[in-house]
Amino acid sequence: MVGSKMRFFKITAIALAIMLLFSGCVYFNTFYLAKKNFNEAESKREKQGSEEAVGGSSAQYQAAIEKSLTVITDHPDSKYVDDALFIIGKSYYHLGDFSKAERKFRELLAAYPESDYYDRALFYLGKCRLKQEEYILARQSFIQVDSVTKNRKWKAEAQYMIGEIEFNERNFEQAVKYFSSYLEKFADASMAAQVQFKIGQAYDSLENYEASKDAYLNVADYGPSDSLYFESQFEAGESYYAIDMIDSGYAIFEKLSKDEKYYSSAGMIRLKLAEALEMKGELEAAIEEYAKITEEFQRSDPAARAFYRMGEIYMLELSDLETAKAMYDSSITANRRSEIYQMALERSTNISKLSQYRQEASAEDLESAARSQFQLAELYVFELENPDTALHEFQVVIDSFPESEYAPKALLARGYIFDKHLGMQDSSRAEYRKIIEKYPTSDQVEEAAKELNINLESIDTDFAGQRYKNAEKLIFNEGNVDSALVILQSIIDEFPNSRYAPKAAYAKAWLTEKHVAPDEWDPNDSTSVPDSTIIIAYQNVADQYAGTPYGDSALVKLGKKVVPKPKVPQQQQDTIPQDTLLAGDQDEIEDDRDMVIIGQDTLIANEIATLIDTLHVVDGDPIKEGDFVYPPSAYYSRFEGYVGFMVRIDFLGKPTDWRILQPSGIKEIDEAAVEALRYTEFDVGQIPPEYIEQWQFYRIKVELPPEIKGRQ
């Protein structure tokens, strides 16, 4: 009996040992397969020189993830859990799922601070955050790697990544500092040549071409690959051209052209050699070289660019618009996928417009002829980049149509060209003075006085804008509606071509509605019938100023037009107090408020919506978009959406006045949106001429910084 029990215990112990051994084998085998798949995926990816999973490596990374998850879930006390977490995190990283990768690296760092993978996990955590544009958190991770790791490789790459973050955030001077520090410590690292190239790019972005030239040339000192050597030399040649060292740049491109390793880029190199001839004023030789490129590299990007450069020479240097148009048209057909395609198309279209405007400028109707001549001159300065010819064409407006409304506009444009294009401030000021002397009642007298830094009240002039401001003061400061109506009518009668005429007409109708109409009429009640006086007032505006923002606004008032308004976040549909209507100049709010828009009490949502319906919406991308910097003091709100403005944009594309129509409800955000608007420059070519210097609608997008958005 005792023997039987002993045999039973022995058999049980052996069976248990076998089970434990089998279980351990299975678990180790699972980890072995995870690591095998991971290593093979890494090898394939690295051979391709890519950070992203390529070919069959994607499936192997996925298999590595599944096997590693089994290790973690079935054997949480295993010594291989930190290995498995790293394999999962890095596999997700190379598969492009950065949020999942970040989560696994964070788990590893929190649970296994003594792990051999700690430094690498911290480094890849930073890379995951960088990929997700969480720059602040990424920077923190790389700084920590730099401070804690003893591994020279990780320390080097952390330094580089900090520089990358500064570069991505356009802190180019800081980027140069980190990149240079990296090279001082790790000049023999495999990434050294690439880092030196990034220094050149940073200086390029700072427009310090002397420094960028040296930086690009120094790439050769770090043993770059053939492709990086070519790229750095090419950029060095460009930098030489930028600092007018044409011969030095030419020498670089000539050397590249003779190296058979770079024959695949021969077209682009030849373009640069031809460009040197063009820059030195050897136009015939440049045209000959460009023509050869179009013949030798037919239907290619270099051919499209060569045709375009010939078009520029014929248009800007030789004033041969017919041949220039032929060159632009050839550029269009040479390669429709070329980056130059759209530019060539616009050039060709604008030259066609020249012929149209010249023909119309000879029309018998003097006002139409003046308008076409003015448009012709505008085309030269804004589209064809020929300020000298534009000056001449604007002078034709002044000489041929001195009584036209376009004469003072032409003087203002000449002043702008002398100042901004030619740097001739004395000549510019002379043009502005002519406006005040010869056209003291024109709208342009305001801009001229501003450019001359003259207070309008100090000069003897009477113009529509001043009268309109006087009418505003009578209404808002004195409550004298009758006198204001008289002034508004005088604007309509005496300044019919002024931009203030339709505004004054609408203001009269508005005053009739708000102050003269019978008390029993409620304009917000659709069942209420307005007095015929109001209908006639708005109908007159709609008829007399059809097609203008004020004519459209009158039609909306009459219920004859509905204009779709931009979609806005729901939270912006609440009542909007008057004090949220931030003006362009806070010191002049009382004197410069638009009475058509701002009531004496509050503007409620339906009034705001009606107003937006009447405004032209500025669409398309601005030439320069002001940066919205989210105020840290407003992070708590987590507000995202838009701040909507009504804005006046001058013929230079700059906002001159604005009001917030759709505030965020948070003062700091609204103020930051105003700052962004102030530094925005619009493309006047995308704005119909009748809306220039009139109220329009534009929105500033408000987004939380990525590193804040992702945190609860």
C-alpha cells in the first residue's frame, strides 16, 4: 500500500514536471517566433533603407505583434515581457500606427525602468510623438534620452531629433544650434552628412545664403552618399546664384554636368547653366541654351521649365508679349505634371487679358475706357511683375482720363510702386501729395494722408469718407438722426462714384427702418407688414447699387435674396454682445464703427446671420496666412472652431479694418485671432474688384496645439 502511494506521488511529480516543462517550452517558443518575425521584418526594412514597413515585412511585423501579445497576456510574469513590449511598440511604429506604438513604449517605461530597452523605448517614444506633431512632448523625450543614456548612438540621434523638432517648428536658428552641437560631438556618425545638409536648409530658410552656401559645401567633408553629394552641391550652386556669385555657381553646375553618375539629372543641371547666362544678361545665349534643352529633353519637366524661362525673358526683358505667350503655351503642353504648369497657364491667360484690356481702353465710353486702362496697368504690376511698364500705364490713366474716378486710384498705385517695388520714397510721396492737391474729394485721399502721416483734420478737404464719419458721430454720439440723413443724402448726390455712396444709401434705409418707421412694425416678425417707406428705401438701394454688397443686403432685407452663409460651429450661435465686436483700431472704435452693422445695444444671432448673408466670403488660400497662436491661458476651454470677421481688404491684399462677428466667447482666443488676421495677406487676384476695400467675411481657424489636444 505504501509502495503504491509512493509510485503515485512519483508519477504525479513527473507528470507535473513534464507539464511545466512543456508549458515553458510553448511560452518560450512563442517568444522565439515573435522575435524571429521581428528580426526578419527589421532586416528586410533596413535593406530597403526605409523607416516604413516594406514588402513582406508588414506581415512579419504583424505576426511579431500577435506572438508578443500572447507572451504578455498568457505569461505576465515572464522575464521577456519587456522584450515583447518593445517588439510590439517598434512594430507598430514601422507599420505607421504611432498612437499604439506610443502606448506600448509608455507601458514599458513605466513598468520596467531598469530594462535594457529603456533608452531605446524613450527614444522611440519621442519619435512617435514627433510623427504625431506633438513637438513639445517629443522634445522632452529626446532631451531625457540625451541626459540619461550612455549609449553614444542614442545620444547622437536624440541631439539630431531635437534639431529636427526645432526645424519643423521653423525655429531655424535653434535648429542650427542643435545640429552643430551634434556634429561637434558625433562628426563620425553615419548621419553626419545629412545633419550638415539640414544646416544648409535651415540657413536657406533664414535667407542667409552666404551661410547656406558654406554649409552645403561642407557636406562633402562627411562622406555623403552620391545622391546627397549631388543634392548638396546643387543647393550650393543655387546659394552662389542667390548672393550674385554667378561664376562660382556656374562652375559647380558645370562640374556636375560632366559627372556620369548624375546624367539622369542632366536636364535640371543644364537649366542652371542656362540660368547663369540669363542672370549675367546674356539673353540671346540663354535663349539658345534653353531652346536646346527643349529639343534634347522633349515632353519633360526640364523642357517645361526651359519654355517657361524663355517666356519670362521675352515678356520681362524683351517686352515681346506675342513670343512670350507662345513660350508659355509650349510650357503648358510640354509636361502637364510639371510644377511650372499652373504658373505658365496663368502667364498665358494674363497676356491674353492684356489684348482685351487694350482694345477696351480705346472704347468711346470714357469711363469704360478708363477702367480698362486701369485694369491693364494692374495686370502689369500684380500679374506680369513689370512695375516699370505699370507706372507708364497708370500714367496713361492720369493723363487721358483726368476726370475719371480711376485717376486718383492710378496715382495711389504709382505711389505704391515707387515705394514697394522701386524703393523710391520721395517719388512715392510726391504721388500721394498729388492726390491731396488734385483730388481732395476722392476716396483715395484717406490712403494718401495715411501714407504721408498727415492728419486729415489738419488739411482743407471734403470727401465722402469724412462726411460718413460725421454722420456716424451724429447718430451714435448725439442721437441726431435727421442731420445724419441729410449728410448721407449729400454723399449720394455729390459723390456718386465713391465707395461710400452705396454704403450711405443703405445706411439711410437702415435709419428709416430703425428710427423713422412706425413703432408697430417689427422687422423680426415675418407676419408684420413694413411701412411702404421702408420698402421703397431698400428697393432704391437694391436698384441703384445692384451687384454690390449693399444692393445684395437690401435684397435680403426685402426677402428677395438668400445667400448661403458659411457653416460655423454651433457654439457660436449665441447672443453676441456689442463689446465683442473688436475693431481694427481700438482707439477709434467710437469714430470708426459702421452704423450699418453695429446697433446701439446688442447684435443677436439672427442679425449676425443676416449680416453674414450680405457679405462676400473671402475664399481661397491667402498669400500669407497669419499664424494663430493658441493662448496657453485658454487651454482650459479646449475651444476649437472658427472666429469669424467682417474685414476690409485693400488693393494690396492687406486687412485695413475688421470686426469680430463670430467670437469664440473667450477673450484671449479672440485677441489671438485678431493678431493672426493682422498678419494675413490676401490674394487680391481672387477677390472681385468691387469688393476691394468693402466689408467681406473671413474666418480664422482655431485649433488646440496637438500636444494639448491629445491630453485630457
